[in-house]
Amino acid sequence: MKPKVTMIAWNQNDNYVVTAVNNHLLKVWNSCTGQLLHDLVGHADEVFVLETHPFDDRIMLSAGHDGNIFIWDITKGTKTKHYFNMIEGQGHGAVFDCKFSPDGQHFACTDSHGHLLIFGFGCSRPYERIPDQMFFHTDYRPLIRDSNNYVLDEQTQQAPHLMPPPFLVDVDGNPHPTKYQRLVPGRENCADEHLIPQLGYVATSDGEVVEQVIGQQTVDQDEQGLEPSILDGMIRQLQLEQDQRLGVDQESASSGPQNGEGTPRRG
């Protein structure tokens, strides 16, 4: 197998460079001379997370698809701490990302099963109000490009940044209760009826039909006589203004200069 580098990171003072290789080894290099200093052994699958400590130049964190999280002393080439992300009944969960807190006393990781893992000191009670599995229902939804090459959400045909705030769901796409939906920025003050997503049946790429969140609201607000939310109104207004601008641009482009001089361009 030809070795390939999957991730690279400098330590806090830039004296060392750590590379993750697809043979599951981490290599520590002298950044000035290029000399190989240490091989760090411990991972059993590819590593795509390398995170340096915010102020301690000895410390580097690594995590990978094998579910292992290591804290290394890269100056000595030794393993300081190790955690294995075992999920009961499902094997291990691949770790996708990790970040240190600014003070270096905590770090947080996210895994393939929608878990947020927080490591550090103190009591975990403040974190007990969040659900065990957290995904946005729009995560991993396909995108398309329109005739102007702009990116749109395939299902709603809207620009992703103009879509309403997403709903929180578990790993199977089932929405969480309304008390959790209010934790999503933009949904803090929504009425209860606007916090229950619309469900529908969607076919996966394997042909399996599963129930998933497909809409942004549960009821038609116009039919129910409900006051629309301010946020949704702003989103619709932005979309309308964008459509109007595109219409004006297309008209000016189609009319073009009458004398054949110059080239029409977008405003």
C-alpha cells in the first residue's frame, strides 16, 4: 500500500509537525530540519482529526474512524490519555471532529452517531438538558445548482442560507420533543405548533423507504389563521427580493445594448 497523508497539524509553537498517514500511524517531524522524531502507534483506522492544544506546545489530540481519541506528548512521543468511543449495542462510533476550549481545560468531540462528547473537569449537569443524539434534519441533504450555477437545496429549491432554522433529530431522523427544538437558534420564541416538524416518507439510495422530516412547518399558517413567525417572514422577503433582482438582471441582459457596443453585465 502506498502511504498517503490524511491530515497534518503544527503544534502550538510551530516547532513540530504531526502527520496522520493512512497506515494508521502518526508521525512527528521537526518543522525546521524535516527530521522524523517519533512514530505514534495506537490508532486502528484512518485519522482525520489532529488538534493542537491552545497553549501547551507539548500536547496534540488525535481522533479517527476507529473511535479512539488520544492525547499525546509529542515531545516525548508518548500516549498521555486514551478514550474509546464505545456505543452499547452498535460497536464504536467514528469520531469526526474535536476542538479544545480556549483555556485548554476541556475538549469536545462529535461522532458518527450524533453524540457530542465533552471531556474535562467539573460537573456534567449543565449538559444533561440536551438529547443524546443530535443532528439537524438538513444534514447530508443533497444540493443542486440552478441555471445560474447557484447552489440550492434539492428538496425545497431554496438557497441553504435562506432556509428556516432546521429541526433537531436523532440518528434515525426522528424529531426531538419541542423543548429541544427551542435550543436551535432562531426557534427560541416559536409557538409549540411551529416546533413540530412535518414528517413524510422518503426513499433512500438503497431503495428503503424511511420516515423523515420533510417540511419546515406542521400546518399551513394561512389556513389556520396563525400569525407567521418574524423569522420566516424575513426569509420569504429575502427570497422575494432575490427573485426580483434576478428578474431585473435577466431583462436587462436580454435587451442588451442597441448599438452592439459593450457587454451587459450583472449589477
